[in-house]
Amino acid sequence: MIEEVLGQLPTESTQQAVGYPTLFLLVALGSLVPVVPTGALVSMAAVVTLHQTSPFALLVVFVVASGAAFLGDICLYWLGQRGVRSKNGSKWLGAITRRAAPERLAQAQRKLDEHDTMVLVLSRLVPAGRIPVMLACLLGKMPLRQFAHGDVPACLAWAATYQLIGILGGSLFAEPWEGVLAAVMLTLLISGTPALWRRLRARLAG
């Protein structure tokens, strides 16, 4: 029965032909509209490719994920710049602003003043840290080219980190679906812990 099911699965080349463009589109969309858990997507893709025979599958996932993240960041920053320059702002700038708590925005502005674009790398790795830093860059009127130079290593580090999470999850389990589940649970735990900690501190302070 299991052999029949496995025989009906798409071939490895078909999975790659469909999976890579899908990963690119979802990561780019998640970077442009910050609601999609893009880190979990990269980890899932890493688990799947870990069980494939192609020696370059993991490298392709890294290139696709980092490239899509960079494209989404640049598009979002460009749209944000249009909102800053416009008298009435824009819906994109408004969406970014609503996702940045005032205290986190102030912290991001301080770090940006101290470390310049290097703070972009950390903002990509810290859950929910990207938007406050991007908004601080927009309000500081950082040129798009300067933002892009800082965003390249940020996207590379982000893709490598979440791909490593997927590799670890896939290595611990023999079945791909088990590795995918473990990677998703780990990425969701990483992304959700800071928010839970902030809520707990707010309750304790209140």
C-alpha cells in the first residue's frame, strides 16, 4: 500500500520544477506583505530537499529564498519611500507603521544610529524585528541603494539560519514529513516566543 502511494508521488524533477518557483513567490510575498511565516517555508523546503538526490538542491533553496526575501524587502522599502514622500502617505507605509510598536520603533532608531545598516542583519534574524528597523530607515530617509547594500547580508543570513533549522529537523527524522513538522514547530516557537515574553512582561508590569 505504501509503495503504491509513493509511486503516485511526483518525481524529484517535477517537485523541483514546481517547488522552487512556489518558494520564491511565497517568500517574496511574505516579505512584501509581512503575514506569511516565510522562515517556516524555508525550513520546510530545506527538509524536503535534504531527502532528494540532487547535490545542489540545498544550494538552490538558499539562493531562491535569499533572492526572494531581498526582492520583497526592496519592493516594500520602495513603496514605503513613496509613502514618506507623499503628502497623504500610502497604504503600504500605513501597514508598516501599524506593525511597529512605538517602543520597538524607538529602539530600532537608536540601533540604526549606532550601527547603521549592520542592524538590518540582526533585524532579519530577530522575530518581528524587520519592520521596526525598516520603518526607522524610512523615517531616517535612508537611500534605497544604501538600504539594499545592508539588506543583502541580512537576507543571506536569514536564509542560512532557517535553512539550517530545516536541515537539523530533517536530519533527526527518517521520514520527510516528520522533519517538516519538527522544522515548522521549531520556527513557530522561535517566532512566537518574543511576543509571548513581551505580553508576560506587560502583565507583570501592570
